Amino acid sequence: MTWNRAFWLLALVLVGGVLAVVLPDSPFHLSRILVSDKQYQGRGTGYWIGELSSSDAAVRAKASFALGAIGPGAADAVPALAARLAEDTDAKVRVDAALALAKIIPAAAAALPALTKAIEDDDHFVRMNATLALFRLGKDAKPAVPALLKGVNDPSNRTNLNAWQFTIQELMIGTLGRTCAGTDEAVPTLIDILKGADTTELRIAVVQALAETGVSARAAAPELRALLTHRSEVLRKCCEEALKNIEAN
């Protein structure tokens, strides 16, 4: 290859590179390189936020799903998703909005009022997803504790909706363990549930929540010791771990 041919080949490559950055339709356009916004199906957060205002419920549900798929990068969508969760008349939209917020952590803390209200939603799938969001928020969800204490005693929450390996009640119990760690706020309620539990899974959920509560759950020690002879090895080990945590010096 002569020097002239090499020169022109290099020039063409450089020109092509410049056009790729300048042309708006190019996947390498400058705006696409500089903007760090994550996307779903080639659309960024701003587009999907706009779709949440659609008059079509299916479009709003898809937008909620898309923002959840983007995840933490969709933090700007939290106010709009909270509004859909609190106000939308379509249950599917509320279900997807709650799930999206569960994936946009920690920014979803700004939607705490809507999430707290949603754990009493008429649709139990909304309840499950909203509780999941609160669980993932951990101590940031502390203002939701009164609603969670009410929810764990709601018999209708003793369902896994044929979709999960745990019930709404069990997830609420786990959420109380995380949000109330270091305090005895949920301990009396958890002890009452443990005394009346009729499944091993429910007992395990309560014991694990008490373990997370720590030394503030010492009042539960007698109930935990009584379960050390239970036929379930998993439950026995959970009780042993919980006793270590709550009886720590």
C-alpha cells in the first residue's frame, strides 16, 4: 500500500467516525455517548416517564415495567411512579408501579407514603410488590411500621398468590425485622404471631425477624427456646441463631 492510499484510507475512517458522532440517527451520536441514562427497548427514562401519563392503561403498565427494568438509573421516575401507585384506577398499572419502585432503590424512599398506603391495596399483588419495596428499603421504611403491624394481622395476607414461595404476611414480618432492628417496636406483635403460628414457614419468618431485631427481642427468648426441639432442623437452627443474637452481651 502506497503512502497516498494509506493517507486517504485513514482520512475516510476519520470522516466516518466524525459522521457517526454527529449524525442524530447514529447509535454513536454524541448525545448517546455523553448521556449515561440507561434505556429499555432503546428508550430512556424521560420517554417512559412521559408514557406514564398515557390515557391507555396498557401503555402506563408497560412504562412502569420499563422503568423497573432500568432500575436505579430511573430515579427521576420515582415521583411519577408513586403517583401511579397511589392514584391509578387500573390494578395492573399499580402492580407494575409498585414492582418498579422495588427495583429503584434507594431513591424509592421518596415514594414511602404511596408504598405504605399500597400495602392495604384491594389488589394483593400490589400489596406484595409494595411490601417488597419496603423490605428492600430497610430502615428507610421505618414510617411504614404501623401499617406493617396492622398488615401482619390481616388474615387475607396469608397468601402467596400462587406466585411466590412466601406469603404477603411472611414478607411483611421480614420487613418488620429489617425496619425495627435494634428496637422492640415490633416484638410484642411478633411474639403473638409466633405463639399462634400454624406452619413451619411462618414460624421461620418470625424467628428470623426476631433475630434481626437483636437484643431488643429478649422477651421472645422463652418462645424461641421452646422451639429448639421442633422437628424442623431449619427452624431449630434459626432459633439457635436468633438466641445468639438476642442474648449477646
